[in-house]
Amino acid sequence: MFSLLRYFYFLRPAFRLIWRLMRDRRVSVGAKILPILALAYVVTPIDIIPDYLPIRGQLDDLFVAAILLGLFILSSPWHVIREHATGSKPVDKAADYSGRTIDTDIRIEDD
């Protein structure tokens, strides 16, 4: 029982990431349909396994929603996921270039 509780600590950051990805314009509209489908599957009474069956009815909702949310994260651009997961902007190395170069001659001597 208590070993399952450690997985609940992953839910808050995962849902925060999903929320931020849903609001980001760089994520495609096709990918944004997946969390909506996951929510619709959980809310609607139409299920693969009916909810009136004791534990199996709720587990199929959880399983299908987890698969759809995982596909949503996998279908989002990686740099956008990294930006939202770490909370930092990507470093643009081209913006740091000042235009100065060093000219040198290299001579390799073989002993």
C-alpha cells in the first residue's frame, strides 16, 4: 500500500507539465486533442469495462487516460517539454556570438 503512495508524488508535476503544454502554442493541435480525449473517456459512461464492476471498472479508465496523456507528452516537441519541465529558457548560442574571431596558424610536427 505505502509503496504505491510514492507514485502520487509524480502526479502533480506531471499534471503541471500537461497543463503548460496545453497552453503552449508550439504544441500542435492534433497533440492537444489527446488530453481532451482522456478526460472525455474518464467522464463519459461509455467504457471498455463497465464502471459497476468493482476495481476493474476504474482501472481501465486510469489505464486509458495514462496511455493518452503519455502519448500527448511524447508527441509534444522535446525542447518545449524540456523548457516547461525545468522552468528555464533554452540557451541560444548564436546570440552570444560577438563577431570576434582569433586567427592562428597551427603547425603539427611529428617526432
